[in-house]
Amino acid sequence: MENTAVDQNSLEDLLSESHETKRATVDKMEEILYKPFPVLDHGFIRVVDYMGDDSAIVQAARVSYGKGTKKLSEDRGLIRYLMRHWHTTPFEMCEIKLHVKLPIFVARQWIRHRTANVNEYSARYSILDREFYVPSPENLAAQSKSNRQGRGGVLQGQEAADVLNTLKADSTQCYDHYMQMLNLNDETNEVLDESRQGLTRELARMNIPTNFYTQWYWKIDLNNLLHFARLRADSHAQHEIVEYAKVILDIVERWVPHTFESFMDYRFNAANLSAQGLEIVKRRLRGEEVSQENSGLSKREWNELEEMLS
């Protein structure tokens, strides 16, 4: 689903327009408005619109907390206070609308975050393009032996080549069959055989694999966007959605730099300890010997705590 000539002309019109406004704008966001950030082999993220900035968060907080916030006269300090103490509603005052192009299987993970407004490209009405995701060789991971939803080592040699060839061949064949069922020419979208009716688009699309690309508009408030980023930019998340989350974090840094800084400090690069984990840290600071056997933690909990502290 690359930009058609009409879409490209529309984008050029948008980029050439200039509007006067009394609302808050962010120079670094105005610079990237409508411009695509490439992701994976055919995907992108594009900022379509945004509302608010760091000052909108501060303004909302001071309406809520009143005189109690006057001690935190600096905007940055107040935002860090809000993030540190999990006061989330002021961050809901900012919103952003993104145009995202992504593989269908990534979209099915993404949509589990049910805190946004979504309008997706419909293959009931339109014809999908011949664009499908094929991982780069360094991302052809084997199944982890210890984690049923994780990746192990990278496939090598002939096995990796066979997987790539299979992915490309299957995707190509499925798309060929998709167009044949629609009775359309792949290059021109014109009717192939006047004697055939062609299958309806809403049924023909069921032959498309989940590595094909879809697109959507995704509108979300900043608080829920940060929650999405905290989960999906994590090193334990699936590589493909991590790549999108990284771009989102770059956009957040441009948009609300004080919020981004506090988010990275108190959420993304921070650690949450259970009551038992905190007690173990205290015992170690007192010089006590603590092992998994006398910790009260399961083996898995102990290993996760050790990983966190290391």
C-alpha cells in the first residue's frame, strides 16, 4: 500500500499548507508533521495531528492540585513529580494521531491496547498491494527453549535460506491467487477475464497471510501512549513491534521532552520491586546472606529479581 499519486498529491498539499492558531504548537513536531518514519521493510509511522505539549500537562495538574503545586514552580519539576507518584490524568490532556503502516500480525498484537481510537484500511472495499514483511536474516530467530512466546538463537546457513525462500514463495503465491480470485490484473487492477465474475473482496482477503501490510489511523492520549511504549519497546517484546515502539518514543521526545525524560527515568528504565523483593534488598544492605531457599520466592521470582538487580 504505497502512496498512490492521489495520496502523494494530498500529502504535498498538506505539507505546503500553513495555518495560524492560538493553541500550543511544538516546533519539532511541526517539522515532522505528515512525514513518514520508515519501519521494517515497507512500514512507517507518520504524525497526522497532535494536541497539547508539556505545558498542557502542567496546566491540568495545577487546576487539579491548586496551591499545593506552587512549591514546584518549575514545569519540569512538576512533571517529574507527577510521573514519580503515578498521577496519570494530567498526561491524558495531550493526544496524538498517527498513521501507521504495519504487518497484519503486528497489528493484531498492537490492537490489544484497547485505549485508542482506530480506523483501519479495509480490504472489503479496497485491494491490498503486493507488500509483505520478510524478516532480515539476523532476525530469523529460533523458538526459545525456556520461553514459549520468546526467541532463541538465530537460524543459520541453509535453514535460514530455506525459511526466507519459503516466506517469499508462499506470500507471492497467496497474492497471485488473491488477484486471480478477484479476477484482476496484478499490475493494472483491470478485469482479467470478462466471462468470470470474480470473488468478492471481503472473501478473497481471507487468503492473505498475516505478514502482509495493513494501515490505520491510531489516536491515543499521552498517558496510554506511554503505557504502550513501556510494554512494546521493552527488550522482551517481539522485535517487529519493538521497532515501531522505538519510533514512537523518538516522536514523544520531540513532542513533550520533559515528559519523555521523566518517563525514561521513572518508568521505562526503572524497576518495580515486590514487597518480598524490597525486603530482600534491605536484608542484603544489612549484610545478611540471602539465597533463593531462604528468600520466600519461587525459583522464577528469584531469577527475575537477580536479573533486575544485576
